[in-house]
Amino acid sequence: MRVGVVTTQAPFIIGGAERHSANLVAALKARGHEAVEISIPYKWYPGSALVDHVLAAKLIDLADLGYPVDMMVGLKFPAYLARHPNRVFWILHQHRQAYDIWEAGTSELQRDPDGAAVRELIRAEDRAAIGAPGARVYANSRNVADRLQRYLGIGSTPLYHPPPNARRLRQGGFGDYLYAPSRLGPNKRQRLMIEALPHAPGVRLKLAGPPDAPGYDDELRQLARDLGVEDRCEVLGAVSDAEMIRLYAECRAVVFVPIDEDYGYITLEAMLSGKPVVTAHDSGGPLEFIRDGQEGWVVAPEPAALGAAFCRAMEADAEAMGSAARAAYHDKRIGWDAVVETLTGEPLPHPAEPEEGAEPASLAVPPSGETRSVDDRAETGAIAAAVAPPMPEHLPFASLDALLEAYDFGTYPGEWAAHEPLHRPYFQSHWQRYCSTLALLEGLSPRAVLDIGIVPPFLFQGLLAAALPEAEIDGIWSDPRPHAQQVRARAEPGRDLTIRLHPADVERDALPVESASRDLVLAMEILEHLAIDPLFFLEEAARVLRPGGHVLVTTPNIASHRNALKALRGEAPQSFGLFVPVGGVHGRHNREYVPREVAALGEAAGFETVRLTTADVYDRRVEPEAAALLGPRGDLHLRGETIFWLGRKAGSPGPVPAAVYHGDPRALTGRLVAESRAGSSVTLRAENHARSAWPADGQGAVSLCLDWADARHRLVHQGAQLALPGAAPGAAARLALDLAGSGAPGWLTAGLFQGGAGRFAGAGRANTVTLACPEDAFLRLAGAAPNPAA
């Protein structure tokens, strides 16, 4: 369906309504519709100009603007007066100057000579359009729906939607300040908040938001000085989304006391951040979510009452009330799937990417105020919340585009520009994973970073360099040639960096890096590609790290909610099961892990687990069928599509995880040498280059394995076993072989073998030795007791 979302736009003003319109268009597109935002310029003063804009909106026919438009969704006055045969109203707000603000006696129209006539025109046009027979009318909140009923007698259905940053908001600690985010203006009542501070000794308040009028922020600062509370009141002005999220996460509680708010993203953002809300009896929209003493405090809009609430917020169990607020948000089943289904009248074939707490069931609140029941998909929101991707408090670049503007990632002029169409979709799809990786590194200050398995262009490394300005970064790659590249910064916070890549096969070769020389090892999406021995790599990571250094591993989660559902549907339960022949054995996912296996491998290598979690960083959908299966089982935070494991180098290695290995991989490194000959006798020296001892008998005993081929190198006999004396790491075992005989000429090949596992050669960390040997000598060796050399 082609949907036109119709709204008004005052130039240079971007607020909640503008973001709401853009998010609705994005939600429609994400769910298979063609959608476009149609913005109509709007000037509301003087009254004569407002009348002109009403007439202009009514003259616009949106049914066909070069392309047919199947449906119009009207959001704001007067844009929703445009003509269309299939018109749906989702009212953000009417022109309130003609309604409740007029009733309050503060309307701008009351100062206009023609104000009364303009007010009647506005009401008549709203009544004719929104109140037309058969009109489908929704309101973005119960408060807006009540206004429609009160002033025009028009019934409507409240339809809630998530705030713009729902995916990114997170729970943090409970700090020593109250947070009041909002545009700075009289209707948001920041003056009242500051006037409450003298009644709340010791309470700190942070105000964040752009001023509605130039200089209003300075007026608030002056008020704080006049009242003697400037040391406890910070007027921050506009802040970035990342800073806003941090302030939400770390505050004690959120203060939001607007005058008759329509909906109020701030209330929902506070609830998603797990914080209680202080609001007022006449604040409108917040009262649909906040109950006094449960999810926060609802008080009289007076300085003394508000100050007392500030004190209660600092003294009460804010964590418990914040948890109640977060639970109340989820109980509302707020998500874009329901909005799109309701507005278009078309059910989704499956849930699209939900916002935090989204529930695919329809969530339009019936006019009675009773919440519509939902089906057995009630756990969907809980899983989505448990595996929401973490975001760093300080993200150097707000988007991939900002990162690309800050660096030149090519090795010659124009290189990146030529390759960007090929690379951009990949990096865009991984952007959230990059951000979540940075989130797990917050609090660390590594100066030497080793990144495993990287290739140019170095986009994540540029992001990492901006986040860790003191760090030097180099890497390991599988190409046999070393590589060095200087990445030049074009804008801050990017910085010039030189990245050197060292060749190594990380599951066979010792890392070409000095021991105890690095502070951080990164292994992003590497573990699943290893085909032989991931523990070898992790032990090497431990070797090159300084004591207390960290390793961060990200890898797909084969036990994710999405993969569990694949298995039930008879599909391969992998995130990526395709063969990529041009990549060789490492071009595919050779094994995917469950979260606790990754932690067990790390602990076996000598790390302690700092953090083990999972997140949906590519696709936020949670299928109801998976939710019904997994919801009651617990450990929902380990059901995300990507595993994040952060380990700290702590001490001695632990046991090899039996659920991962067949045999002991620590013994599978050695070297055979034909040390000496005396006539027909040859002494083989078996050098133990492994990290563990070779037992002579019992489980995992190390022996020689002998094969015999004829003179034309055709294999005839195989698998004869000769026991070796045990050998400690760094030591050698010797065995004398008598190769005298008169039988058919041929060749004996000797290799190292681990009992219960197989030949060392399969791990690529041991050689074989081939000696001339007649067939009868081989048969004697195969059936006779060995003769260990002294």
C-alpha cells in the first residue's frame, strides 16, 4: 500500500511531532508499505494567515500526486484537512489555541481582533473533517482523545507508539540527581522545577533541552541564581541523543511537569530507562502511565509540593519504583507493529522489528479505557527487552555516515568512493554490533589493542580509535603477506592511525606478537569460522595480554530465540549456514556456540568472565512462537542473536570444556625428527611443543602412528601404534626403530597420535617423517613390542 503521512512543518523547528512523523514513515516502510512524509508549510499567526493556510490545506488533493496514494494518514492541523477518499486520522493534537488554551484564557487568538471568528472556523473545519460519517479516528493518547470528545463530541481510539529512542534506552545505576529533559519553555514549567529546589535541600536537578525562545535558558539560570540554588541546578541546553540516554540511565528519577501534555515521550523514555517519574496533577499525558506512589509521584503543581516530591524521590526505593515503571510500559504492549496494522487495516504476515517492549498484537485502547486482551504472544516484549542491544554512553559518531565523513579509508585517492557501494550495505548492517561492542569496552583504557581477523577498510578500527584516543591498534589476518596502512582523519573526533596486519593462522600458529605486550584482544565474529581449535587461539590471546588485560569475543548464538524456532520448523539452526567456496574452510561458519560454551572456552584459557550477554543487533523481531516456547524457561538475556563475552586475564587455565572437545587439544603440537641412524636402526625424537604433558598411557596417551606404502607410494598398511614414553612440555621422547628386512621395498610414514582423538597432523601443528622401509620390517614393528632408546 502507498501511504502518505500528512503533517505540518514550521521551518527550522524539529521536535517530537516531526520525529514522530518520520518514525511512522519508517515503520510503514519496514513493514512492507510504500510510505512518504508530506509536509505542508504552516504559519499560525496572525489569524488571517492561519485562515489562508486552512484554505490552502483544504485545496490539496492527495489522491494522485503523479503517483497514486492509496491512503492518507493525517497527524496535525491543518494538514489533515487535505482531501483524499481514504483518509485516516491519527491526531497528535489539534490547534489547541482554539480549545483548551482558549478556555484557560491564554490563547494567542484572544489577542487577535478576529480571534473569535478564527476560533469558530477552526472548530467547524475540525468537526467537518474528523467528525465526518464513517471517519476512522485515532488519537496518540487518552488525553488527546478526551479533548476531541470534550470540545467536539467526537469519539476516537487512543493508539500508543514507542518513543524515538526506545531501542537505545537502557537501565543504569541510580545517581544523585534528578533529570528533567524537555524543550525549555513556559508550557514545560522548568521555572516551577527551579522554584521547588529551595523546598528540597541538597537535591540536584539537571535540565536538558533546547530553549523555545532565544535567551530562555539564560532566564532559567538567572532564576536559579536569584533563588540561591545555582550550585544544585544545571541548565545544560540541548544535548546529543547519546548524552540524553546516559543522563536517563544514571539519574535517580525523572521530572516532567508540563501543562496538559498531549502524550509525552519523556514519560515513556523514563519508564524504559527504569526510572520513576515526578509529574503533576494537571500534566495530562503522563497521568496515563504514572500512578502516585507506584511508578512515581503525582503532586500539585506548586513549588512546595514539588519540592517535597523531589525529597521523596531521593529517599525512596527508586530502583523498585523504576522497575514498576518499566513493567507498566511493557504492560501497555506499545509497539509499531500494532500501529501499522491498526492504521492500514492490514495484518502483518509476521512481526517486523519491534521497538523496546513492542508487542505484535493489536494495542489500540478501546474507548472504554480497558486494555484489549492479547494472545499467547505476551512474552514477545520480555524477550525483546532482554536482548536489546547495549549502547555506549559516549558514541564518537552518531551514524555510519558521520564515521565515513571523519576518515579517508582508502589507500589511494578515491579508493573508498569507488568501493563504497559494495561495502556500505555490509557496514550499515553491522553498525549496531559495532556500537554494542564499544558499549562493552566502556570503562577500559587499553593502550595496545590487537584486533584479530580484520581486513581493510578499517571502519570499526576508526570508530575504536575515536573512542580510545590513547590506544595503538594492530591486527592479525590470514593473508600470508604483512600489510600496513595509514588511515587519515578528516574531522574530529577521528584521528590519524597506522594499522599493521601480521599474517597468522590463529588456530595453528603462535600469534606473531610478544608475550604480555597488549591490553586488549578483540575477536569479533572470528570464533565461528575456526575449524580446528578455538582454545588454541584463546590461549594465545592470554599469552600476549598483560596481567589484567581483556579479551572481547563476539560470535553468533546458535541457541538464540530465532535459531530455536528454525530448529522447530525443520530448518538448520544457524545464523549463517551457507558455504562460501572462495573463502576456503574459513569462509563459512564451521561451528556456532551457545553463550556458556564461549565463557567456558575463555575460562579454560585462563580468563575470568567479566560479562556474558547476548543481543539482537541485526534483526529486532521476536516471533510469538519462539516467545511462547522460551519465555517460561528463563535466561532470556542469553537468547539474543549475537554473543558478547568479555574476559579478564586472571590466572591459571581451567579444564578443557568436554562439551566442546573430543580429546585434549592442548597436547596437539609436536615435532618429529629422524635423529640418528646406526645401520638399519633409526632413532626418532618426538618433541613436545604443546602446552600440556604427553601421557604415556591411559586417556589421551600420545604414541607413534605408522603407515606403510609400496615403492610407488600406494598405501598398503596403516594405523600401527607404537607407544612413546611420556614427555613434559618442552621435553622430548625417543624411540628406536629397527628397519632391517628383505621384503618388498617401500616407505614408512610416522606421525604423532593422541589416543581417543587421532593424528596430530589433522590439527596442522605436527609433521610426519617418511623413511625407506621394507614391508617385513613394518610388519615386525606393527606386531612387536617397541624398543625405547635410552
